[in-house]
Amino acid sequence: MGVADDAVEARAQGWRTLAALHARIEDELERALQRQHGISVSEYSVLDVLACQDDYHLRMNQLSNAVVLSQSATTRLVNRLEDRGLLSRYLCATDRRGIYTEVTPAGRELLAEARPTHDAVLSEALQKAAELPELAPLVDALARLALPA
């Protein structure tokens, strides 16, 4: 194997390690959020992203980009949350083609209840992952990203 092949394999191994870390954490978050709050990780992410906005809303395409889902998956997810009264949608006053998705007071309340669970499970999952030699460097890198510059 040449140097270029080594670099390709190193990238592939890095990606597999990152995917493994992500899958471990997402699985633990999914189980805890579903069990304790009746929401999925994706639903939590949508509520969280919207709640972080100044007016608690985003256009559908912005929301889709923020939660890294396809437009159709985002629409299905928003439909489910809207049916539960956690989100609402409305037309943009300045551009009738634009649709905003907004977190409702009930959505903000559910998010506030679920946030401590999310944060505790995430912290614990990262702590467990840090104990595994193959995942520890990624956990360390995440910790460095979270530190203020």
C-alpha cells in the first residue's frame, strides 16, 4: 500500500470511528428521550433549533438544513409535531411562498422538560465513550470544540 492508500484508509477509519461514536450516543439519547418524554432525537433537535431562534421560528428549508434532514423528512417530522401541538406553521408576510415553522408554548415546555434528560444522557454517553481507546480521541476533540476561544 502506498502513502495515498494509507491516507485513504486513515480517513475511512476515522469516518467509521466518528460514525460509531455518533450511533452510540444517538441510540442512548433516543431511548431516554422516548422513554421519559415521548419524543425522538430528531423531534428534540427540531424543537431545540427552533427554540434557539430569536422569534422561535425558521423557514422550512432553514430548519431542514439545521437538523440535517431532507426536505421531505423535515416535512413529515414537522407534521407529526404540529399534530401534537408542539409546532405551528404560517406563511411569511413578506414572501407568500415562504413557510415558517414555529415552536409553540407547549413545544417549549416539552423541550424544557426534556433538556435535562438530553444533557445528562449526552454527558454520560460521552464519558463512557472516553473510556474506550478508539473513541477517546474524538471525545477529547469534542471537548476542545466546546471550550470558548
